[in-house]
Amino acid sequence: MKFSYVLPDPGSYGTWDEFAADVHYLKQLGYDAVELQIADPAELEEKALREVLSRSDFELIAFQTGTTYLTKGNCLSSPDKAVRERTKELLKRFVDLAQRFSSIMVFGSLQGRRADESDYQKGLSRILEAMEIVGRYATANGVTIAYEPVNHLETAYHNTIASVADLVRKFNLPGIRLMIDTFHMNIEEVSMTDGLEAVKDILVHVHLSETNRNVLGLGHWDTQAFLKKLGAIGYEGYCSIGVYNSRLPRRDCMRKCLEAVGTLTREHKNG
């Protein structure tokens, strides 16, 4: 099993050197790749990113796309056609970015909330129509969209593994697969492990995130039992670790999370 770590959009760093130092530290610790939160491909300095990844001999395994829901109001369920169209075009640009970096594109939050569209069926219809188009575009370009079940407090649509799995199977497009996030699972699923066997054929990406969004091990989720189940169903993809609610310095979070999943080297445990 391979592990990556989620870093913020490089544009949120003070300098590229600061971002490069974090990537280098991930490599030193023993992570296999990095995942990024990216606001908009048009705002990303791709050349600088490639240079950082190349210097650390590191891979951008995946990137998240939901940042612009809160910052720019991008949303597929919106009753405003202009908003839906710009969101769909944004997702196509994300597909293009994923192709250029051979990365997985994570999708979920841009579906929207009930506040965006009070009529659930109308909102759902808009999402399905848009993702059919984006999914075919991704398939044609050899890109995988990792469709993420997001808890009901953050989106009104496709909150559970079963709902996204059903959607993926109905789309029947190689460019749309399922991913899971343990934070959302803890809210929406009856069991953290029982449903994994049924989706092993379409599971392409995993987010490991503690129940309180802190460092792994500081919540009430059994990380090791979950990883053991992933291994038992034959999952061989990446597990991206995300920490979004900690007062610890970022590098302490990186180190402690690897320790929690049992892959931190003795050298770094002692350091």
C-alpha cells in the first residue's frame, strides 16, 4: 500500500521554496507521493510545480477540486446556468491538468448543497447531466475522476459509498471511479469496513482523515483495522492522508501520521 499526503495549493505558500521544503520533507519521511488542493488550473504555476516534484523525485498522485465552491461559488446543481457552465468548464480544465500530470482528479464538493438548489431532483439532474459530459471527456483523455462520497453537512448529493458506487456503475465510464474518505465515512456509514468488499472493483483512491480532522490517532477511528481491511480486499492504490484541523506544525503532522499507519522509519521516529 502506498501513502501520500495532502498539501494546500502551492499558491497559498509564501514562496515556492517553502512549498518545495515541505515536499522534500515528505520524501525524506518516506511518503510515496503528494496530493494537492488546487483552486484553479489557470492559477497554477505548472512549470514551478514540475521543478519542485522533479527535484524531490516525487509524483503528484492526485488533486482536489472543491476549493472554488466556497471561494467562487462554483456548483453543478445551481439554478444559474452560467454558474453551472463555468463549473463544468472548470472541471474540464481539471481533467486537462490531470492528464498533463498523470494524476487522479478528486470530485465531490462541487455538487453543491441544498442552499444552492432547494429542489433535490432538479439539482441531481443537473449534476448527472454535467458529470456525464465531464466523465466522457475524462475517459477520452485517459483521466480518472475519483468520485467522493461527501457527508450531508457538506453536500446534498451522493453522501454514501453505496450511492456513489451505484452512480459509477450506471455511468459505466472508465473515467469515473469511486474513492472513499474515512472522515465522511465516519459520519455516513454504519461500518467503516463492511462495505468495502462490494466496491473493490471500482475503488481507485482513498483519503485517510481522522474523525476530528486532526492527526491520525488523535480521534476515535481504528486506523490499523481499516488498513488491514483495505489490504484484505486487494486494494493497491494510494492512501492520501489529510490533516485539516490541528494546532501542530505541519511537519509534525506529516511525521505523526506516518507513524500512525506504521510506515515511519526508525530514523525519523527518533528525530
